[in-house]
Amino acid sequence: MANEANPFESLQEQIDDASAYIDADDGVLERLKNPERVLETNLTFERDDGSLETLRAFRSQFNGDRGPYKGGIRYHPGVTRDEVKALSGWMVYKCAVVDIPYGGGKGGIEIDPEQYSEDELERITRAFATELRPIIGEDRDVPAPDVNTGQREMNWIKDTYETLENTTAPGVITGKAIDSGGSEGRVEATGRSVMITAREVFDYLGEQIEGTSVAVQGYGNAGSVAAKLLEDLGANIVAVSDSSGGIYNPRGFDARDVKAFKTETGSVSGHDEAVEEISNEDLLTLDVDLLIPAALENAIDAEIAEEVQADVVVEAANGPLTPGADDVLTGSNTWVVPDILANAGGVTVSYFEWVQNRQRFSWTEERVNDELEAVICDAFDGLIDAYEEHDTPNLRTAAYVVAIERVLDAFEQGGTWP
Ligand code: GLU
């Protein structure tokens, strides 16, 4: 089990690392390292048996210098105030690195959603939406899905907000179902940017993605879509895992079949093509070309990083490497495509969804995917330019240099007042 680094401290360390390459006042850098405000609240709701229960919930609005706060809402027993603060900061720099006009935010409820019925989850979600109502809005703060939330929860939040505000405002939230104002391509978008950035980094290194061996830790939406799209490029998915364990086959799995198996049985374990059942840690240290951590923060600490054999790591999850792991992988010349670019497809298509909502117009899936490809490729090129120009130790620091400069520009152009 990896050491539990505090994700908020990890974020601040990442900003400190990049600040060495940026000409900025210490007083302004402090602003970039801390949220503007955090809502911490009680959600008291009725269980199906009539008893009352109270859950802790958070929404962190980290920085709004470039536009409305933007970022998902997660339901997980491990949610803490510091985790939500970190995730909201990562959203600021993610939106800046792909240059979409948003700030960053994040929300979470400390809950294991599997312990609750669908009716209870609806009451919990509507209670949270009621708490959020004064601070969210199409031009204020736009939530979205994250770990253990999806279209169902987004539709409930939209409906609660619109009912309480007596209006229609589909752009108050993204990641909705198509009939509730969602966008084509949104569900696959995070995995799609993981595929695009993996393809681009292999290309930058003068290698082909076709024929590479790939291990994917976490087989939820991001991991399974990335696996499927990489397989379509000719990569070989040799290992996948989820919270109950992993499976390995050096000849490779059919990524879609493994997903169907997980949907049916609840886990990837026990798939009949597996030649070996492996642990999550075994998966992370396999001798593969490409490793995709697609689960939660801190999956790889310094100790595990010492054992990582992959040449390239593409971060589908937010914050999967501790700062110690980052140092080890930098030292061993492992290429790490940072989360704030690799998984930015999700928020980029959220932005497209919001644009479509504001225009009351819908794009085809082809248009969404083409525009996403352009945004991610431009951002990748910008990151490589920064990496070469500043000679940063790794791609993460280059990404933060690009992103922080954009946030600083917006802040400085606005000026301080009064
Ligand atoms: N939760 C996703 C992320 O971490 C998507 C956020 C969004 O679409 O606003 O990037």
C-alpha cells in the first residue's frame, strides 16, 4: 500500500517546483497555492427506514481568475477537506494548460455510495445541490462528474438547481445525459485524452504506439476507455486491475470484453483470459512500455516508483504519483505525462458541453472528437515547447510553468483592487 501523502501538500510542492522558472512575486505565488474559499457543510437526509443521517460535504473554489470555477464532485469514503482543496487546485492548472476559459473547483461527499439505495443517493445529491445553489451557476461555478458520480447525479443536480431558481440553466453543470443537455463524446473524453497524449509522447520519443504493451490500474470510465482506444491504435493491453485486484496476460486482453465482464460481475478478477491474477502493486511494477494509473491519488509512492519498469507513465487519475515518486521517476528517466494534461479531455468536453448549452445548439460526436483532438494536441505541443525552452526536469513542471503563467497573466491584467 502506498504511503498517504497529503494531496494538498503535493499540489503546493508542484507549484513551488514550477515557480523557480517563473518571474512572480512571492505574494502572488501564495495566491496560486491556496483556495479562494471552501464550503464545508452537513447533508442531513432521510434513510429508507425513516432514520436521519448526516454526511460531510465540501466544495472548494480554488481560483476564478480565468473564468468560472470548474470541476467535478466525487462520492468516496476517503474524501477530506484537503483532498478536495488539492483536486480543485489541479483543476485550475488543468483548465489553464489546455487553455479553456475556466478557473478550478472541486466538490466531494464523504460517503461509500454502495451502502445506499438509489432513492437515498437521490436525496443526498439533491441535499448537496441545495447547499451548492447559492455558490454555483452557469457563470459562477460549474460542477461535473468525478469518482463514483455520473450522468444520473448531474441530472439530479441540474433539476434541483433549475427548480429552486425557477429557470432553465443547463450550463450550471456538465456531464449530463444527452436528453438533459449533455454532449456527445463526454463520457469517453477523459480516456480519449489519455490515448491522445500517450500517442503523442511516443511519437515525440520517436516510437510507435502500435505494438506497445500497456498496463492499466483502475478500470472505471477513464481507464477502460483509454484501454479500448489504445487497443484501436494497435497497443496490447496486457494487464488491468480494479480495487479488488488485477489480471495479467502477456498476449493481451480484449479491452471491451474485459469491460463487459466487469460490468457483469463487478470486477475484472476472474476473467477467463487471465493467465495470472495479480495485485495492484504487481501491476504497477510490470515490465511494460506504458503504465496508466487510472484509479485514485497516491497510487505510486517513492517505494513503488523504485520498482516501476514502464518507460512511459500517463496519468489518467488525478494525483496518482506522490512527489517522492515523481522524483524517483524523474531520476530514472521515466516519461510521465502529468494528469493536468493527460486527463484534461474530460473538462475540455465539459467546456464544449457548456458552450453548446449556452448556444442551445448541439454538436455531432465527430465535431466534439475533432475539437478535442485539436485542443489536446496544441496543449501537448505547448508543453513540449516549455519543457525544451526552460529545460525543466520533467513534463509536470513544464505543464505547471505554462499553466501558472496563464493564470498569472489573467490575474495581473485584471489588476488588484481597491
Ligand atoms: N472530474 C473531471 C476531472 O477531474 C472532470 C471535471 C469537469 O468536467 O469539470 O477533470
